[in-house]
Amino acid sequence: MLRISWFLVSLSIPPKIRFDSQNGGNLQTKIWLRYKKKSEIPPTLCFTEFDILEKYRKSFNESELGRLHSVFPFNSIAKEIGLSEHLLGCKNIFSPSAKVALMLLKSYTVFSDKRLIEHLNGNIHYQIFCGILIDPFFSITNYKIVSSIRNEIASRFNIDSLQEILASHWKPYLDNLHVCMTDTTCYESHMRFPTDIKLLRECLEWLYRHICRHFGYLGISRPRNKYADVSEAYLCYCKKRKRKASRRRILKRHMLRLL
């Protein structure tokens, strides 16, 4: 009875016509005329879920993440690496191109594996970037899948072939192809604070090295000196956490005498 009432309500039939045949006319005839009127209206089905998903895709294409997705040939990269769908076993949620997109997304967001999976479960733009849709009731719980995909790609990765794919894909968007540019980072190395002890130590090392070379070339014995004792005292001084000024003055005086 409830199903019949719902059907009659959907046809917008008044209650008197639905259940009272004394209203005038045949009940079946009136239902048929009302149904005929309804059937003449062109059918328009409205699925709000698909409309929302289409809006998400449109907003994704207009976002920075969507522009980044549009400049990378994920299918070509996955094919060059050698990633393919496994025919045996359970179906993998990540396709070959989705695996490459996931690694690019991790580099873009600078998230840890666990945090990346948490955002992937709740962010529809991240899912569209990877080409997947995750059921909210069956979200990904194993964050180690990111490490497994990374190891799989790393074992087959070839930087030379990847550069060729990216160069051929980006060539229509590049100007001045005859110009080669590179990014360089300069920083200081082997920088030390020039204290008196360090300068004296370098002078002693240079002088002792040349004395050994020249005396060996001439074939004569080297003169006795306190180089070994001073070297041992300098090593003990460097190992101390707190270096007293008195100890520094003593070591400096010994080095000057030896020099």
C-alpha cells in the first residue's frame, strides 16, 4: 500500500482521486490522463553527486596543483620506467601513472609518508592529481605503501631516459633552445678561525715537511728537535673542552721556541 501511495504521490494525484472513486469519473482513466501529462514532459535527471565531482575537477584544473599536473606526461614516464598493472592478485588502487604522480605529489608537498596518506584520504584535489577516488569508508591505512612505490620506481629509474621524455614534452613551451642554463649553489668550505695556535701549527708543519725533504735529498741526518713533543701537546690542547688561557700561553711559547 505504501508503494502504491508513493507512486500516486509522484504523479501529483490528489488524495480524493487516489482513494475515492465517487469524485466523478473513472479512477483508472484519471490516473492514465495524469500519467500521460507527466510523460509529455521531457525527462531531466539531476545527479548532484556528478555535478559536485565535475566542479571539483574544474577547480582542480584552475588550481596550481592542476597546472602542475598538466605539464607532466605521467603515462609516458610510467611506460618508460616499466611500471605495469599486475594481472594476478588483488587489484592495486594505484595505477602505473598514479604511482609516478604520487611521488611527484610527495616531493611537492614535502610530507612524510604517513601524513601524505592522511591528506590523500581527505583531499579530493590530491586524489584527482593521482587519478584515483578513495571511498571514505574504505580509506588507505597502510602508509608504507608510499615507501614500496618509491623503492619500486627507484629500482627501475633511469635519469637519462626521463630527461629525454621531459625535454620532448616541454619543447613546444620552451624559448631560446640554443641557451643552456644551470643553477649553482656556492658556499664556503674549509673555513677556519685564524687563531695564533693554528697559524703556528701550520708554520711548523710546513717547515718540518721541508726539512725532512731537503735533508733526505742531501743524505744527511736531521737535527734533533721537539717537534713530536709540541705536536702531542697541541693534540692534547685541541681535545680539551675548556681551554685555559694559561695553557694556551704555554703552548704558544713552546711553538715559538721550536719555530
